Amino acid sequence: MPTDALLDRFLHGLAPLRPLAVWAHGSLAGGDYQEGRSDLDLIAVLPDAIGVGTVRRTVTLHRRLRTEPLAAKLHCSYLTPATLADPGRAHLTWAHGHVMRRPVTPVTRRELHDFGRVLHGEAPGALLPEVPDAQLHGFVVQDQRDFWRPAVDKARLWRQDVWVDLGLLTFARATVTLREGRLISKREALDELTRLDAPADVVEDIRHRRYGRPAPSADCWLVRRAGLTRGYLGPAIDELVAAYA
């Protein structure tokens, strides 16, 4: 299986850095993984401060993985015991083919506690602080209000599959988290979108592309889909934020 081969090679290459733990979250841990479509979202906890030498070694590792078929989908954030407690802190991350810095959000942290997959070493509960409900809810509201709601007004974004998919699925998942205090998968979010009266044609489009056999979409449908998505998502986010802010 290409996924297993990539993970084995990654763990072998990471071994000289003596990781305390390597965890999977997202689809790979939550039972919704689609090989070749889903990302491989990982967290590695290294024992020592991450200096220039460690950055170089991680970059070399990821570049050497490029011969693996799914390497472009492997994303990993690198934490240390001294830096993992703060959900607002940005960490060394390899994603989309290059190095960046980004936080490990309260949603990711809750995922790790609820259903994180241990690939190596300690379990999340042994190293990672629990996520209080208030912190999780506050982040979800802020993400919808400060990131997704302004994005709805940027029409050029919404002809892209990734914005339609993530915008609607993240909204459905946020709704369930705020309403029930639990996390759901992207597959479950599709069913939730139907219950939330999202445009049926758009929901089926997402379902077909994620779980069926996707084909190129006509420009006229991309334009219509963008309009339907933005027309639904803007008011829906406003209502959600007003209810839970």
C-alpha cells in the first residue's frame, strides 16, 4: 500500500532525530482516509529545541521522500516538549512542498486526544495538554468569523474545488462542534450539510468528487456552484457566529 510505504520511509528517515512521538490526525486517523486524495497529516514531537541543523535535516528528509507517489500529500508539524502546550504558537511545518510555520490548532489537538493514531512513541495524552471546551469553541467561532466569513466575499476563490469543499465541510463540522461539543469526519459533514439545507447540487458535487469518480467540470457549473456556495455560506456563518459567539 503506497500510504504504508511512505509512512514507513518517513519514520525511518526521522529516527536519527529521536522523536518522542509521531501522531496522525485528520482523515488518516479519523477513518475517512482516501488514498491518493486525502492528505497525510502528521505531528512529530522531537526531544530537543529545533535549531537550524534540525530544520535542515527535516527539509532533507522530506525532499528525499519526493520519489514516493503520495509524498506531496504528507504534511508534518514539528513540536518539542517545551513548545507544544501553546495552541497559538507557530511550529516548524513541512506542507505543500516547502517549509512554513503554523500553529497546531485546538481542533487538531482535540482530534489527537479523541482519535489520534500513534505511529511511534508516546500517545497524545502523555504529552499534549487537554483542550478545554471553551478553548475549542472559541477557536471554532473565531475561525468561522475571521477567516471563512471574509473569504466568502472573495468571489474569485469559489470557482476552485478546494474552497467549495473545505468551506462547506468546515462549516458543517463547526456547527456540530458548537452544538454538540464533538468532532465529526468530512464524510459525516456531508450528511450534516443536507440537514443544514445546504444547496443539494453542491453537496452531491462534493460527494461525487471525494468518493466517486471525478471528472472535469464545465465552466458554467463552476460559476453556478460558486454562486450557490457563497449565497448559502455567508448567511449561514453569520447565523452560526451570532448564536455561539
